[in-house]
Amino acid sequence: MLRTNHRGIACVVLSAFFFGLLPIVSKYIYANGGTPLQTMYVRCFAIPALYGILRRQRVGLRVTRRQGAWLFALSMLGSIVTGMTLLYSYTLLPSGTATTLHFLYCALTAVGCAVFLKNRLTPLGVGSVLICTLGVSLLSSPQTGGNAAGVFLAVLSAVAYAGYSILLMHSGLHDMHPLKIMFYLNLFALITLTLLNAATGIIAFTMNARGWVAALLLNTALSTAGGVLYVRGVHDIGAQKATVFSTVEPLTSVVVGMLVYREAMRLTGALGVACILGGTLLLLSEKKTGAAKGEGAGADGSPAPQKTEGCRRLAGQHRISGKIFVNDSDKREKNDGFLQ
């Protein structure tokens, strides 16, 4: 048990480290002739790797029409909208700042559950949201040198991703293999971007050789490996702990951005980052405490069903393909071999 716990923590931390490097790699691609749209398009080339993993584990790829419709809608919101806004924010903000602002999706998901699903938001939850809001204000203030358009895009990516997260909970896809969902999110995103480019020609491939190497090897490999490691880590230690250890991601972006691109961070900006990460951890600690006290238990002491349970259980691939909810108690598809 202890060995499995350590393995799960290692997987999640390594996954967060890989994801934290993605903004740095994206900026390198931009410096070598790439654009956010090109970066998002090439990242969809992870499809063969995902297909190979699924085939090896003998996971069927057949979906119903209803499932296909949900997967398409989720791909548009979680992959296209989230990916475009976040990748464009990297061109206007330091990588660590953009990644931290995107982490607002945790608090925004809680707010969305309270507004649209009538889920009770406790005083501690309200405090968490207020702290995160203060963090956004600090990061967007003139004293931090923050770009207003960049902050808007990064926050919009968090809003889109929170909406995607809530939508995913009600899609009926909880029993589907997480990598199978990742496969279809990438596939629909690739098809959409291909058709968009055929109609408008907006995805002009202007990258030089170094940009292509970074896009194909580093960018795609990091996002795929990070997604697989995260799913494995969630299986070992649960989504609650995994989300906490995922805070390594924005910290990685901040530190590596300062070391590689000499991205300066003033005291106000550092306080803003601390507020967002602190507010996120506060929200998670509240849920952990509530679970430990058995809030919502039935008369027989068993946990009562929670229609918003998925709001706090995240796993899977990062921004471009969207993380994937994996409930600790959810059934998995048959032949879910790589998680066993």
C-alpha cells in the first residue's frame, strides 16, 4: 500500500512537472516561427500514441451516437476554446503567470456547481474564491507589469475549462476509459482544426526545423506522457491528493520561466500566485475535511450520493485535450489493464 502511494505521488508530481514545461516549450515554438494555432494543431498528433496504448490494453473504441455527440461538444469547449485562449495568453504573459491564472478553474468549477447545480458553497469555499479573486487582481495590476489582454485570455481559459468540467460530469461518460476520452477529444479537435484551416487557411505552418522538433517531440510527448502519468497517479492515490500535488505545475512554470526566459516576477505578482494557489489548496482541504467527517452521510452511515461529486475529481490530459474526471469509485471499462 505504501509503495503504491509513493508511486502514485511520483507519477502525479512528474506529470505536473511535464505540464509545467509546456508553456516554456510553447514559447520556444513561437520563437521559431510557430503560432498558438499551429501548436494546438500539432499537439493533436498524439492520437497515434493514444491509439497504440488503447489497442495494447484491448480497450474498444466504439461509441454510441449520443456518446459521440457529447465527446464532440466537450472537445470544442475543453480542447478548442480552452486551448486557443490559454496558448494565446502565453504570447502576452509570463508562462508562470498564465499557468497560475488558468488554475482558477478549480475555484470556478466550485462556483459553477453552486450556481447551476445548486450545490452549497460553504463559507470556507466563499473565502477560497475571494482569495483567488484577489490573486487575479494582483496579477493584473499595473505594478506587476501584467498585460490586461493576456490576463483576460488566461482567465477565460479557466472559465471555459470549468464549464467543460461541469459539462463532462453530466455527459454520462464516467464509465468510459479516460484515455479513450482523450483519444476522441484529440480526434475531434484535429478534424475541426483541419476543416477550419481548409476553409480559411489561418493555420500557416511557418515553423523552422527547431520549431517542428519542439512541437512534435517535446510538446506532444510531454502532453501525452503527462496525461498517462496523471491517470496512473489518480488511480493510485485518488483525485483529491492528485489535485493537491498538481500545484507543482504552475510552480514549475514560474521557476523554469525565470531560469530560461529570465521572466521577472515582482513581489505583487508573487503574492498573486500565492493567493491563487493558496485559495485552491484551501478549497481542496475543505472537501477533504468534509469527506473525513462524513458530510452528507445517509441514515445508515453510508455516503449519500452527490450529484456534484465530479466537480473535484480531475484526471487526464492537460489543456489542449482537457483533463478528464475520474471518480475514485467509478466503474472502469472492461480491460482497463494499464490502470490495474
